[in-house]
Amino acid sequence: MSATQDPLPEGTRKGLMEGVSKPVFFWAVGIIAVFVLTGIVVPEASNALFAAMQAWIIADFGWFYLLAVAIFLLFMLLLGFTGHGKVKLGPNHSEPDYSYSAWFSMLFAAGMGIGLVFFGVAEPVMHFTMPPVGEAGSIDAARTAMQISFFHWGLHAWAVYAVIGLSLAYFSYRHGLPLTMRSALYPIIGDRIYGPIGHAVDTFATIGTMFGVATSLGLGVLQVNAGFNHVLGWPITFWVQLSLIVVITGMATMSVATGLDKGIKFLSNMNMAMATMLMLFIFIVGPTTFLLRALVQNLGAYLDQFVLRTFYMYAYAPNEAPGAWLGDWTLFYWGWWIAWSPFVGMFIARISRGRTIREFVMGVLLVPAGFSFAWMTVFGDAAIFLHLYNNNTAVSEAVSQDVTLALFVFLEQYPLGTYVSWFAMVLIMCFFVTSADSAALVIDTITSGGREDGPVWRRVFWAILSGVIAAVLLSTGGLNALQTASIASALPFTMVMLVMCYGLWRGLQREGMRQDALAQSLRPRQANWQRQLHGILSHPRRPEAERFMREVAQPVLESVAAELQQRGMEASVTIRDDRLRMTAMPGAPEEFQYGVRLRRYEMPSYSYFDTAADRKKRDEHFYRAEVFLEDGGQDYDVLGFDKAELMQDVLQQYDRHFQYLHALRAN
């Protein structure tokens, strides 16, 4: 697969709007502006519209949300545990940009940090005291409450994120397409992704992301306001919430100006550390043994009920209450995850270059979900324990009166409650800032056609706009408006995501054809077996490697390029640093690349006492001349080949390239 990409996307101009895709930017901003103005001018009508829209979507499209999310999860598991899992998100020789700890911290903080803090206590207690079916406040209700909480915050949520992240990382880092949603459609519609269809996909992604981010920010502000009310007596009013939005959004704009590797990475690591500290504090001072037992049992119940809950619609419930519960909880979450997915997916893609698909799927699905399970058990089961075994109903009563107070009333039941509440509020605000600045960075990338070098002022604009939307949603309906915004904005993008799954599958099928073509049996690599044995046992130094590149590799590639040019084909050889590259038919579907690069390795040692430090002091290194193709390094060495042998290898790879193209066209 190959595609041409102009320096600037279609519909761009220089100046302050340099790099911006005008159709995406102005359509997205226009639709968002209409929504914001409507909420300001006619708030009551907007609130009524939100209620009607939510009821319609739940009644007529609830099944669609559940089925789509189930497909996303099954699709990710299929890719992760089949042969496609070996494919790298980038060239074959690429390495991950971030360590595992930094990777997990960033994707977790961006994915659902605010949500876990907001719902960690409130959701299990609400399911315990007001279950969809069964007796409230019973042992069965406690078990069911944790099953439901695990289901909402488990593999399904991260599968939604993984679909977007994997599609973007694969098509961008492996095939050089723009880092935007439209690229996932390339195997289906080709270069038309740069036209109206691609603009529409990126516009839906931008709008959905803005409302998903606004929902999270709104939840965070509601909880911070409740915390200040509980600790300092501040009133719970829209104007206090608006002031908090202004302050925290201002902090986000300062963070977003520093970029991904500084402000966002630092805040993500700090968030992860603070969240872990808070969870460990409750684990230690709370019912530790009970929590350990509960975690094991909750995991078993989650696995036992996994398939049933994935498709459970309460279709045969005796009344409408379970159906309404489904809309307030499961469908809200599924809509929230989908609306959140362009942002989190692109963010995950940007930090996942160099990992394999299997590594990506395992990491994105299991690690954050595992932390979420631990968090829900520590906070949710500890709160339920107070009610069931200590006859302490303070948290249950707080949840029934004001869900935003649940965390702070819960923390008050333990030592140092006031101080820990302050710590929790700082954590919420840090999650708030991380979400806002990460979202601004991602949305600017989407609206710029995948360019990551946009001016700071545009990222600041998107960060401020997310705060404005959160304020409008809070003013027109509070939590209900936030829920409706998530569910409604996710509906069109769910359809886009299903098409993206098909596009990714088509792309990986072509990847398999390419690998099959490259895996055809090789002829003997060198005609003279003594020289081949010498090549295996020798460790050439740099002068010998440079002489090979100058006297063998360069003349061979130039000869192939000249022959192709005589046959009317465009071909050229480029030389940069320690790398030679011959490119034929650049930009065309038949494009072929064959390169040779010098790579330095430490001299191997067969002594336990000869350490790497010792070899480094002696500067003992050897060089290999490794072949790389369009999809990356091939991990074999041609240093020592003569011209005829290297020419044969080039032609063999060219032949395999055409075998792949033939299989692709036949398919």
C-alpha cells in the first residue's frame, strides 16, 4: 500500500491557518458554535431537546451501541491473537519511543482518569442501593454492583480506544498516511480520503472528541465543586463551576504549549503516581483482607458474566425501569467511550509507534483495565463494606442525595479524611488538565490533516473551546446534558468506526500478502561457499563496510536505476549518512524501495568475564550492511556480497514485490 501526500492537505492556506484543513476546521467549529449559541440563548429549550434526543437514541439505537462495542472487542482480540499480531506499528526495525511505565501512564491518564475518580465510589454504591433488578442493599446486590462496574470500566471501554489507536498507528507509521481518522479508509476508497468523505470523517471525529472531552471536564468540575463545598463550604452553583473551568482550562493551555514530551508526559506520570498513592492509602487503612478477597471474586464474576452482559438489553424485563437504567448507565458509558475514542485513540497511536499489534492490544486492553478493576474494588467495595458490615450508611446516603459528594464523604470515613480530600481534589484537577491539553493537541492534529507542527495558539484555542462547551452543558442541564452529549455525538462516529474496522482488516490482509510474497524461498545467498562461511564468521570494521558501500552497493543500485530509466520508468538512488536507497516508480502503486544501511554492533564475547563495559572501553565494534525495504529493515546482512550476488538479491526482492502486487490485484 502506498499513497501520495501533499505538503499541505487539500483546502489549506498559509499564515495563521497554515496547515489547517479548512473543510474540517470550519465545519467542526461551525457546528460546535451553533450548539454553544443555542445553549446560551435558549437554555430551557436546549435542555428539553437533550432529554428528547437521549430518549430517542436509547429506545431506537441502544441495541446498535451494544452490538458495535461487542464487535470492537472481538475484532481487537482477533487481531491481537492471530498472525497479524506480529506486525509492527512502523517499519520492521522501529523501536518504541517510550518505556512501558511512561506508555501506561500516558494512555491511562488520557483515557479515563477523571471518570474513575468521579465514579469509583459512586457507581458501585448506586448499583448496590438501586440495582436494575433484585433487592437493594443485599449481598446479591453487592455482587451485582461490582459485576456491572467491572463491565463498564473493563475490556469493552479499552477496545473502543484500541480500534482508533491501532488504525491510526498502523496506517500512519507503517504506510506513511496522515495521522487522522480518514487514513483508516484508504484500503476501501484510496486517494478519495483526501476529498469530501475524508473531510466528513475527520469532522465527525472532531465534534465527537470535543463533546467527549467536555463531558469529562464537566464531571471533573462538578466533583471539584462538591469537594470545595464539603471541605470549605463553597456553594454548589454554576458560577463557581464556571470559575473552576476558567482556572483549570487556563492551566491546561499552559501545559499544552509545552508539547507531548514535556508537559503532558510529566502530568501523566504525576497523575498515575498520585492515583496509585490514593488507592494504596484506602487499601491499607480500609478492610484490606476483604478487598483482596473481593478483587479475586469480582474478577471471576466478571469473566463468568462476560458474554451475557456484553449483549444484555433487558429486553424481557417486566417494566421500563431496567431499560431506563440501561440508558443512564451502559449506553451512556458506551457513548462516552466512543465520543472519547478519537482523542484517546490518536493519543495512544502517537505514543505507540514501534510496538507490535499484539503488544499494542495486550497493553491497551489488559493493563489499564486491570488498574481500573483494582480501583473499583478498593473504592467501590470499601464503600459497600461500610454499609454492609459497619452499619455506616453515610456514603450511601450521600450518593442518593448528590453523586458528586460520594468520594469526599467516603474519604471522611477514614483517618486524615480532610487532608486526603484535598489530595483527591488536586488529583482531579491534574486529570482535568491532562485531558484538556491532550485533547487540544489531538484535535489540532485532526483538523490539520495529520500535521503535528501546528502553532501553539491553535492548541490553546481548542483547549479553551472544550472548557466553553463544558460550561454550556453544565448551564443547560448538568449531568443529564453531559450524558446526552456523549451518547448523541457518538452515534454517527460509531458507524465510522465500524467502517474503520473493515478498512484495517483489508489493510492487514494486504500486509499478509506482502509477507507471503517476501517469504518465498531464497536462492543461495553467495555462490562461493567459502566466502559465505567467511562472511558468517567475520566481524568487519568500518573501513571495510564503507568500502563495500562505495565499491559494491552504490554501483549496483545505480545500475538497476539506470536500467529502469532506460525502460521508461522513474528511478533514482539517494545517499544519506550510512544509507543507500534505490526507489523505483515513486508515488505509484508499483513503488519499490531497496536500501542498504550500515549498522554498528558491539563485538560479541564468548567469555562471562568480558562485559559490555569492557568492550566499550576497547571500542570493539563491527558493522553489518543490512537490507531495508519500504516496510522497514529485513534483518539480513549483504556485506561481503560481490556485485553479481547483490544484484541478484535486488532482483529477487523486486520480483517478490511484483508477486505481492499480483496477489493484491487478484484478491
